[in-house]
Amino acid sequence: MLSRVADSIYWMSRYVERAENIARFIEVTYAAMLDLPPGVGGQWLPLVSTTGDGEWFEEHYGEANGQNVIQFLTWDQRYHSSILTSIQAARENARSIRDTIPSEVWEQLNQFYQRVQQAARNPQLIWQSPLDFFQEIKLSSHQFKGVLDASMSHGEGWHFAQVGRFLERADKTTRMVDVQYYRLLPKVYDVGTPIDDLQWSALLHCVSGFEMYRRKYHLITPQKVIRFLLLDRFFPRAVMHCIDSANASLHAITGCSTDSFSNSAEQQLGRLRNDLAFTRVEEIIAIGMHQFIDGLQKRMNDVGNAIYRVFSGEESSSMG
Amino acid sequence: MTAQANLPSASFDPATPSLNGYSTDGFYDEAVGPDEKARRNYALLIQKLSDLPIEDLIRRHEAAERILFRMGITFNVYGDDQGTEKIFPFDIVPRIIAAEEWDHIERGLKQRIVALNMFISDVYAEQRILKENRIPRFLIETCKAYRELCHSLKPPHDVWCHITGTDLIRGEDGTIYVLEDNLRCPSGVSYVLQNRFVMKRSFPSLFDMCHVRPVDDYPSRLVGLLRRIAQDGKTEPSVVLLTPGVFNSAYYEHSFLASQMGVELVEGRDLVVQDRIVYTRTTRGLKRVDVIYRRIDDDFLDPKAFRPDSLLGVPGLIDAYRAGNISLANAPGTGVADDKAIYPFVGEMIRFYLSEEPILPNVPTYLCYREDDLRYVLDHLESLVVKAVGESGGYGMLIGPQSTAQARSEFAEKIRDNPRNYIAQPTIPLSRVPTLIGDHFEGRHVDLRPYILYDGEDVFVLPGGLTRVALRKGSLVVNSSQGGGSKDTWVMAGPMMRKP
């Protein structure tokens, strides 16, 4: 497979996943706002912090109210990671590999883009029923993955899409946990109160993990929510699951067994996977959540860069 | 039932149907004769069109455009940062060409391609045609598309122009003329295939009744051709399609053809030349390439050989080509044969190389480098079409009857400055075909670009081609940049080729 094509499949998939996660952030914040007692404000700022682009937001919007944050994250053409620009980037990548991906995949993504584009031009359509709109983004992303899985051979290209999707998802889950953890935790006086429960539930809802969590742990405690979101092997949006899946796909591309490595990307991702698999949630809390997640994000970034180097031919792949 | 019983003429009186309120306005109309009645090959279509409620047609037209939009067969609208995209306008009234007339066109095109290929081969070798003074030598020496470095090269099977898209027009007496030979990177064939796809869905029964010859095998024919032109001894050649990238206006076509042929679509940055061998950069290292269907002009192909500022090309590609390690379709240097000042000599080439008379006539052409012609052209600018010899796509052109006095005087200046660079032709009133405009039919001017594949032994002419239509009332310019659209082109099967 052409190196450029592999890179485009990877990014196409990553950008769709990114758009879906933004929709999740907004949807859950918006829904949570409706449940809060009047006068409890400041819920929108953490969303801006999650992006890591707070300064840009400050400069272009100022106040972090619902209207500003939703516009910023949904259809701001100037911001590189809004839903609109992410889907645009996904589509541009898809367009450059139209000959490689099944036409159903292209058509689905094209329609997805046209829909977002249309909404971006008439934002009142979004304001009329925001939850419906963000739900639709989520479903379109699921549909994209479904069409891809059902129409593209599960060979090298498909595995690149998997790696892109899972790395992006892992990154977004860590950001969500990072921001929400600090926002929720220091308010000791809230612990055990309905508000606290609601807010931790919101975090689980954000990753569609509420029911799965309930089944496993029943009661909501911060420690268990963290364990679920970061270390669960089987929940599809948990960081551990994402890293595990990305690692399996990366090894499937080279044909190297997952207990070994044939290039630096596999080495780094495999090591990260095993480190996570042998981590206890108590250790994370002892290290400090922010520090732990910072380290995690840096290592995932390094993996992304290594993947580029290895498969673009910049690095010889025979180092294992 | 015999095949004969299926002929439209047998089922009803061909002279009866007509379109309500439709007028030929004195132009040659391909569907309707001077008596305002349907011509024989259009009788069935006109009958069907007048039977269908117009709302139904409009609905089918909208449905067809939706399909094209959904497939993303769009181009970007310049100066619009909202990301507005438009489809290449499509008209649902097909253009029909009778079997006998197509035979004539096909024979003419085959003859022309063989002669043009012999000319290119000769010009880069012995130059017999120049030595015998059948074409002025200075025209070749001053041709910008002439490539010195192609001299004494022999591409596999001595084929230079593998893929050609010749532009044909029909004049006021119904005669078909060759307007230009596009021997470099002709585009548009994907629209032929997509228009057909859409028409089959929109009018299945009509399509079936008309015995239309298929066009769907074009990609298989093309990939077959590309595989055959690999260097000797390559049984499983690796073929790629080289595109300038997503921002090229024909990018959709490049990716469409690549996927239909099952070959890799590559950009210049995907290719690398080492020791005069061309490779693609893949996730598993370098992989050798044998044949490149390039959709990049000569100038941009290799910054080492041609334009050094080109970022689209592949450094060292021409070196590899000269070493015989890669086949290119079309070969570099073919542009010498579609210089518009050399075009008037194609008839001469046919006589010289084939000892035949040209089957398809050229449009009469004035060569401004000739003093008499120059004088005539400058005196008659308001009635002529003037073209720069190396341009295409409607650029570098003056349409006399539709020009302002100022534009004419500016053009006259350019012509005097560099007469070799200009030719002029009478303004031909292109034939018209009924076209759905709003809620009724009006005649619109059309041209036709058939696609021709040549492998050195056989010439294949795709039955049909791209009918471009000038959608603006009165316009003679069919280019998409200037309000042009397209129609499906139906070549009717002769009695021997009809379905039983």
C-alpha cells in the first residue's frame, strides 16, 4: 500500500472519530446543564479546556457560554478541530484515496459532510434541537465505521483506519477524564450528594458507558469510574481497550506477533499497552491524575509520530 | 422475432412525432429536421419525450442530479469559501448518433490516429515528412510542445498517442468536422461513463428500446492497453495512474478511472527514481512500477527534464523513460501533433503516410504566419474564431462575432506580435440538440469528444463520447468553465449488433 494512502486512511478515520467525540462532549454538557439547579454556571469552560486550545478560544470568543462554545466546537471554520473542519479534513483525506476505499464509504462520508456543511450554513437548525443534531453526528460516525467495516477488506488499509480511530478515541477519553476529574473532585462537600452523582454519570454518558458501568460496578464512585474509563479491557471507549486494539491492528499490518515488535512504532505502542495492563487505579491516583494523563498523551503522540516515520519509509522497518 | 422487427422505423411513422413549441431557429438540429419533424434516429426519443408529462421529466432530471451530487462528482466553485460545490451540469435529453454515421466517424478517427502516430514517430526520428517538404520544418522547430529530448526514442510498439480525445463538431449542412486533436491528456471520459449510469437509471425502458451501444467496458479496455505497453517480457506489469492531486479539476476522473481499472492512483511525491528505475513508496518499502498513465502535462512531469519549478512531477522520470525502464501513456512529446498550426496538415499526414484521402474533414484554417492569411484574418476578425496554437479548454481564444471592438484590437496586436502563435477559423454554427431548459425544450449547441485507444495494432473508438452542450442561450462555447454541461451520447447499434 502506498505510504501516502496509508497516512490518508489513518487520518480519515481519526478525523471522523474526532468529530464524534466533540459531539459527545457537547451533547453531554448540554444535557447536564438541563439537570443542574439554576445558578450553577461555568459548565462550558471545561469543554474549552478539553481541547487544549483555550487561548485561541479566549482570543476569538471571550466568554465561555453555551452559545460561544457550541459555535466554536461545532461549525467554526477558523478552528482546526471543530466538527465541521474535522469532517472536512476527513473528507479531503477520503477524496485523495477514493480509488482505494469502497465507494459506499466515500458516499457515506460525503453525505455526512454535506449534512454538517448544511447545518453550519443555517445554525438555527442546530439551535432548534441541539441534542438531535449531536446525536445525528454520533450516529453518522457509527454509520461510517459500519460501512467501512462491512465493505472494506480487513487488510492493511482497514487496520490503518483502526489504528487511527483507536488512538484518537484514547486521546479524547483521557482529555475528558483529565478535565472532569479536577473539576469534580476538589468539591469534597459535594461527595455523595445528587449533584456529584449526576456529574460522574454525565462523564459516563459522554462515552456511552453508563449502562456498562452500572452492570459492572453498580454504584458510582470516582475511583471506579476512573478505573472503568482508563483501564477497562472490554469497554470500547476505555483507554486500555483502545490501546489494546490499536496495538493489535498495528501488529496485524506488519504481521509481527503482539508479544514482539518489528519497528519503533510497535515497540512504543506495545510497551504502552503492557504498562497500562499492569497498572492499578490506586497507582494512578498516587501519581496524580493530571501527571499520569499527561504522560499517557505524550506517549500516544510519540506513537503517532513513530507510525508516520515507519510507514512513510523515513525509518527502516527491520529493527526488531 | 427477427432483429429487423426491432427497428424503430418499423414500429411507427418516423415523421410523425414533434416537440410542442420547439423551434430549430434556422440551425442544424440533430433531432429535428427543417420541417420541425423528428429525424429518423430521434423519432422514438421525441415520441417518448412528448408523451411524458414535463413534471415527470423535471423530476427525473432532479433525481439524476442528486445521484451525481451524492457520488460527489462535483467541482469547487471559485471564490466561495463556504465550500460550495457544484456538479457538472447534466442534461437528460440524450444525443443520438445513427449507426451508419458512427461507422463513418469511427473509420475517420481510426485513420486519423494511425496517421498522427506515424507523424509523431517520424518527427522524432527520420523526419521524412519534413525532408519532403510536406510540412514546413520551421513549424516543428518553433513548436513549444516539440521535445528535443524525445528525438530518436522508440516507445514500446512505437506508440506515442495511446489515448486521444478528438473534438468533433457538426456544421450547418450536417457535416462532421474535426475541430482539434487532443493528444496530450484528454479528460472527460468519466462523465461519459457516469452520464450513462445515470441515464440507464432514469430511462431504463427507452434505453432498452433504442439499442444503445455500451460504453462501460472503457476502463477494462484502458487497463488492457496500459498492460500491453509495458516493456517486453513483463507478464504482470505494475500500472499506476499519476495525478497532479486533489486540487486538479479532473481529480475525480483520475480516482474514478484508477478504481475502475484497479490500479494505484499516485501523486508525484509517491514515486521515486533510483538508478533509472521508478518505484512507489509503500508501507513495505519501494515497489517497482512499469507503466504510468500520466495525467500530468509534459512540462510538469519531471523537474529535472522540463520545468525545474514543478512540484507535481518526479525527478529523474524522463531519465528512466529514456533508459527504457518505464512506459508512459501518452508518451512525452505528443503535443507536437496537436499544435493548432500543425493541425491543418493532418490531411497531408494521412496522404503522406497512408496514401489515403482523409475521411473526416478539418475545419478550414487560416495560418497567421502566412502573409495572405494574416491580412485576411486581421480584416475579418469580427467573423472569425482566433485561437492561440498551444492553448485548450477555451483559453486564449477570440470569438469574433461575440467580441467587443476593444477585444478585437487587443487580439490583433497579439497576432501581429507573434503570427506563428495564432490560427483563425470561420465561426461554425454548431449543430443543436433539444435540451431541457426550465419546463420546456430548447435547442442548444453541442460538440462531441470521442475517446480513442491505440496500442499499435488496433484502434478502439469508444462508441459515444462526451457530448458537451452550451447551456447558455445562443452560446457556442461548450467548456464547463463557461456554462457548459454534458449529455449522454447514444450510438445506436447497427442491425447486426442489436440484441435479439
